Amino acid sequence: MKSKPSTSKPDPDLTKWCEALAPRYNVDSIPPGWFTIAEISERLGKNRSTIGKRMQDAVLDGRAEVKTFRIASGQRGIYPVPHYRIK
């Protein structure tokens, strides 16, 4: 059984609504030297929670700094993720 082609006219405001409601987040460019906890833990071969605690301590002590960048996070889409670098 074939479906009938739509005979109704498209809603002219639908495109405007879709554009207005679509997220406007762009992926940030990550400067050299900034890494996520996942990247640091993979490089060092340590558990993420261990690296997270150590990086938190390093930031509090002034040995490292943290900045949030918007990156593509798997199925979550574009999401703000903290990145760290050593001072």
C-alpha cells in the first residue's frame, strides 16, 4: 500500500522555530598543552579518579590551572569539559 503524498503546504514558521531552538554551541579549539583528566590518566596509566584528585590538588596549590572548553563528547554531543595544564 502506497502512502499518499502530502498535499498540505509546509509551515513557513517551522524553519524559523527550528533555527531558534537549535543549540548554538561551537566546538572550541584546544590550545597545545591542555588535557582532560581522561587524556592525562591514559598517558600516565593511572586511574581517572586518582588523576582527578591529584589535578584538583595541583590547581589548589597553584601548580596547574583548569579551563573549560566545549568539545564533542561521544554521544553527549558538544559539552563543556574541564582541561588542565601545568604552570
